[in-house]
Amino acid sequence: MGTTPLPADAHVHTEWSWDAPGGSMLRSCARAAELGLPSISFTEHFDLTRWVIPDQTQEQMQRAPHLVGGDGRFNPPAFDVAGYLDELDRCRTRFPDLRIMTGVELGEPHWFDEEVSALLATDAFERVLGSLHSISHEGEHHIVDDLDAATNPADPEPEDVVRRYLAEALSMVQRCDRFSVLAHLDYPARGWPPRLGPFPIDRFEEELRAVLAALAASDRALEINTRLPMDPRLVDWWCQAGGKRVTFGSDAHEPGLVAHGFADAAAMAVQLGFTQVADDHAWRR
Ligand SMILES: [Zn+2]
Ligand SMILES: [Zn+2]
């Protein structure tokens, strides 16, 4: 490892997220302390979108029947905020030297203004991420985890799905000011079909730059999500759009993945002129 310090992990899930059965807030704190991270933020899912469960994930979803509605759509479970905050307090007591931040990952917050407002009115959350996981098509919502399965047969092309995703991401940034960090703008790269080769980010440069410009204009931060190594071109376009801050998020759903890929991500950010700022989870340029 080089001399670049590891950044704060500003995007971690634990047992309080519906899709993290292997999560543990306590053990994630232990891991963050072991790595010497400046802080860790527990940004659990706040999801309300009832996306159509793709055929490919039917079997996997049936193992968690409470997640499947009778209509074949995803049944998002409620986020137990009180239980989450109690556990976070216990962790702060157990790890007094670790900076532990509250947070939430809002899924498609521009579609649920009322519910998001009610959640944030509690003032419980220090880190608020905005995330797009789904797109809307002919009145239905489709998760874009797997671009071969994301939409109905009328619109099967992965490249079209990515364009729809980025148009929706732009709309989310423009219409919703409830979040301060845009999470995983490269989310569709996770579901890009391997049969089509590496994710062709340059084909989406114009759409990505439009989202980045809107985000920079509203003085928010871009997350470098390390679930996949982020393409440096995306962060470079962020700088060119006038973006001043980046955060780092492992998007870990289990303790062993806290700060996964951070050494490389931090080195890339340094290359692009970002530096760590004391007492801030965001790096600046
Ligand atoms: Zn997410
Ligand atoms: Zn996440």
C-alpha cells in the first residue's frame, strides 16, 4: 500500500438493510477500527419502489418470501429506524474512538417526496445518499441489476436501458434536493452483460456529463463506489463539470467488505487532485 490514507467509508449496509442478511453493524465497526478508517457511515436502504421481479431472480427471491408481493413485484420491507438507532448507539459505546455516522440510502427519492420528507424530518441521518436502482417503463418499475433482465421484451437492448437509467438519474438530481451525495452513478455497469464485453462508458459520456453538471450546479458530492472499480474517466468528467467533492463508499453488505478497494480508489482521487480534509468524509479539490 502507498502513503495515501484510506478514506472514510461513507456507504455501508448492515443487518438493518433488507438485502444484507450477512451484515453486522458491530463487526463492521470492528473492521473499520482495525483498518484505521477516519469514520464509517451506516447508510441503510430506504426503498419504496415496487419493481417487477425479473424471471432470472424469481428463485432467489422466493428464498425470502416476505420480499415478494402477491402481484410478483418487490415488497420493500420497512426500515426499522428505532432499532437501527439503538444498535448504532450500542456501537458508539463499544467503539468510542471510532467516528460512527448515521445515514440512509434513499432509493429513487424523487418518486417518493412525501415519505422521504417524513423520514428526514426526524433529523436522524447525518449522511443522506441518493440512489437510482430502477427505471420506469410503461407504468412499471424495473430494477437494473441485470441489464438483460431489466425491461420487458419491448425494449430489450442493454444500451437503451443505460440511457433510460441516466435520463432518470438526471431527473432525480434535478427534482430532488433531499440527498447530499449521489451514490453509484455507474450502477448499470454492475449489470452490463458479460457477453457484450467491458462496460462501454465512453458511449454514455454525454448523458453522464449532463448528470454530473446538474450535481455540481447544486453543490453536492459524487460518490466513488468501490463495488466495482470506478472508471477514472467518470471522476475526470466530474472535475470538468466543476465538481468539488467526492466521497468513498464500499457499499459493503458484510463486514469483510468494509473499505474494499479503497487504496486504489484513493490513489485515483489523489491523481485527479482530491485531498483528504480533516473531520470531513468528503475529499476536496
Ligand atoms: Zn444502492
Ligand atoms: Zn448501497
